[in-house]
Amino acid sequence: MDLQILLLLGQDGVTNGAIYALLALALVLVFAVTRVIFIPQGEFVAYGALTLAALQAGKVPGTVWLLLALGTTVALLDGVRLLREGRFRKLPPLLIFNVGIPLLCAGGLFVVPPTQLPLWAQVAVSMLLVVPLGPMIYRVAYQPLASASVLVLLIVSVAVHLALIGLGLLFFGAEGSRTPAFTEISFELAGAPLQGQTILVIVASALLIIGLYFFFERTLYGKALRATAMNRTGARLMGIPPALAGQLCFTLAAAIGAFSGILIAPITTIYYDSGFLIGLKGFVGAIIGGLASYPVAALGAALVGLLESYSSFYASAFKEVIVFTLIIPVLLWRSLTTKHVEEEE
Amino acid sequence: MSMSKHPHLHDHEVILDVRHLGVAYGKVEALHDVSLTIRRGEIVTVIGPNGAGKTTLLAALMGLLPATGDIVYMGHAQGREREVEALVRHGMTLVPEKRELFAEMSVEDNLLLGAFDRYRSGHRDQMETMDEVFELFPRLEERRAQLAGTLSGGERQMLAMGRALMAKPKLLMLDEPSLGLAPLIIKEIFRIIGELKQTGVAILLVEQNARAALQIADYGYVLETGEVSLAGPSQELAADPRVIESYLGLGHKH
């Protein structure tokens, strides 16, 4: 292997690693706050990428219908409860978020052909269509079971994952899509080409991570999420509703997923079921961090990206095997070094 | 202490009125037919031995446990499905026995989160409230950047109380504030509870340390095996031979 290939593979690994790191952070966040192992994390990557691809192909993405259906369900579920309790002032925001904005997006797509929109607007519309699915799925699938055991929540996650994969096939078809690169700029680094898109992915991921850091360290809502993760009873006594914390972190997880999908859509061909494998690699990173440590999870995920890249050169047939085998020594080391702690509650 | 001449402060508004409260864990009845009343600016104490149901009582009042009976809080009858968050919004706070601090966060962040619900409903006076809390607990100001998990037992109790006060409560419920603390610190904590009374907040104080609790309270209830066995103005309770025998007697370390 010469330096050129080494750099090329490294570049690839860092790009993928950045995406895995984002997903690992989202997984750790969701688990810490809600105890949900969020297997459908990867589906948001695929939905984000494929929704953007559909918009650019001039099609109405199927996510619109899912958004409308889920939004109406949530509005009905919560609306009935609010009416019964006579809390009418909460009705308008509920309807605007769950029905109004989705209807506006859907209507807008029929009025303005999405192909005429500039790229940033297409990205924004894709995010608007995919991100609200996060809190809606939390409301419908997880919130009624919020106090169930980790195992039950895991089973729900598997169900949500399978449902989203099936719907993905229905919405986007079996063919993969790849969107045009955001930028055509290309540099040369020690004889190896360095794509502008690669730099974009790394910079955007880094900015997102910094943004998340500020959210958690500097804002009261971010602190409330951390507090919920640290001490659920304590957080409830402060008036931080578990449902609010859950919806907030599912919104973040969906946004991270969809944004990651949009970032890598020009680099890899995304199929309706590609998200699962991508999410799983983020999960390996999250496991390296013990589903608890954000920096270790992010570093672990970056390591996964590099390992994947280099192993695809040496033993491409075994690339996935090598990446997922990484989890065994990590688990072994973890089970030997950590003391057994009983699960709370 | 002219107030203690009017033990029940009958002219003050009733903050919490509980009638026939019952709590059961499955078929085991933890509380049976408990009734109590707390008025504005009053300290009411519930004393009793370990396992009498004192903590259960607070958990039920706070909406953490389902309960039967009638609870009227701030003039509103409470339904069967009571939500902790709704009660917090209406000024009820609980300082639990285990303190439930956010251990990996700074003292300052713990305090700020105490005002989370006020922040959420549009109030932006957290910094002034925090200064008031620091005035009450100067120790917390010295330790403001320190992680809550590294505090001493007394400081933890102070932080838990300070965090509860950040919500500007109408009813402050304290579960065993003296638990596991050195006598000097207990004295300090009770002095502060006495000061809090002057601000008009109603205080429900659950204690095993009957002597200290009855000294500071206006009214007291004795809870034994899930039922109120005795009730009365705390001075009368402190003089009651049954209370002296079981809770204040020499050599007793309750």
C-alpha cells in the first residue's frame, strides 16, 4: 500500500467515521434519557437521503403521507386527552405541529415543483418532512410504554425498525439513489484527490457536534435532558416531564439521522434498507462508549469508520465481519472491568 | 414566636387538605384513612417510626404513587390521575429522602434546574431566586461550581432544599432532612426551616427526629403503621406522655 492509497482510504474512513460518530451520539442520547435502544436510528438516515433524492427527481416523497398519518394520529391521541381535561390553550400548538406544518409541506410540494427549489431549500424541506417523524414515533410507540423494561422497549424498537423498513420499500422502491454532490470543488492532498463533499461532511459533523455540546452545556432544556438521564425521579420532581424529555431527544435523534443521510447521499448509493447497517455501525461506536460516554462513543465510531475503510482494502469480503467483530473484545473488556450494577427501578 | 400561640393559624388560607387518604402496594395497605391540613406559613410535622408510611405519604401527595381519598390542594380537588409536573407547576415541591440530586452537574446547574418549570412557563427571574437561595445557604455559593456528587451530606441536603426553593413553592415537603447528618448540621438545617416559615411557605416536615421536629412545628401528626394515631398542636404533642414514651424518651434514638 502506498501513501496515496493510505490517504484515500483514510479520507473515506474519516468521512464515514464522522457520520457513525453522529449516529453514536444520537444513540447514546436516546438511551440515556429514555432507556430506548433506538434501532430505527439508521432508518432516519435512509429516509433523509431518499426524501432528498425523491425531491430532486421531481417526485413527491412517500414520507409526506407517513408524516400526515402519524401527525393526525398524535393530534387525535393528545387532542382527545386535552379536550377531556379542558386544557384548550394547548390545542393550537398541538394541531400546528402535528397537522398544520405537515399539511403545509405537502401542499407546498404540489404547488411549487421541488425540482425548482434551490438545494438548501430542498434540504430544508427534506428535514421538515423527516425530523417530525422522530417525536411522533416516540409519542405513538414509546411514550405509552415509557416505564416498561429495557427489554420491552428494545422489542418495540425492533418492531418500529421493521415497520419503517417496509414503509421505506413502499415509499422509495427497491432501487438505490444517489444525489448530486453539494460541491464540485476538489483538492489534492499529497497526490490523493480530496473531494469537497468529504470536507463538507467532516466540517458539518464537527459543527453539529459542537452545536450539541453547547445545547447540553449552556441551555436549560439541554441541561434538563442531561438531568433526566442522570436521575429520572429527580427530574420529574423539578417538573421536567419524561414525555417532554423523550420527545425532545427523539427530535434530536431524528434530526441527526436525517442530516447524516443528506450529508452522505452524494457519496454512497442509499437503498431503502441501507440505514440499518449504517446505524448498526454507529451502535458499535455507542457500545464502545458503554452507551453512556459521549466522547468515547464518538471516538469509537470514528475508529469503526477507519477500520471499515482499511479492511475493505485488505479483505473487502470480510469488511462487515471485521467491523462487527470489534464489539466482542470491547464487550469482553467492559464486562471484565466494570462492576455489575443493578438496573434502576 | 407569637405564632405558636395560634397553633393552627386559623385565619390563613388552607394550602393542602387531605381526607381519608389511602395507599396500597398491591394488597398491602401502606396508608389508611390519613387526614391532615396545612395552612399558609405553617410548619406541620409528621413523626413516627421507620416504616410507618411517612415517605409513602409524601410520595402519594406528590403524585408519585396512586392514592385513594380526597386531596384538595390550593382549593382545587385533585383527581385520581395526579401528575407530578402539574403539581410542581402549582407550587408543590418535594425534597425526597434520597435527595435525588443531579450528581454529575454543578451546584449552580442543579439549582437552575429547580426553576425549570418556571423557566418553561416564561419566568426569567432565576438569577434573583438563586441569590435568595445563596443568602439562605452561603455554603452553596462557595461551592457553586462544584459537582453535586462531591458535596458532603449536609451540603447535599442544603442543595436539595435550595433546588426546591428555586421553584418558589407554596408547599414545601421535606422528607427526613436530618437523615444521616451530624448534630451541628441538623441544627443549622432546622434553623433554616424556621426561617423559611417567615416567607409564608407552608412546610410539611416528615421526621424521625421527633424532638427537633416538634420544637419547630406548629402542628404535628404521629403516624404509626399507616394510620394517624395522634394529632395536635406540637407543644401539646411534645407534652403527651405517649409521645414522650415512644419518641422523646431518654435513651431513645429515634
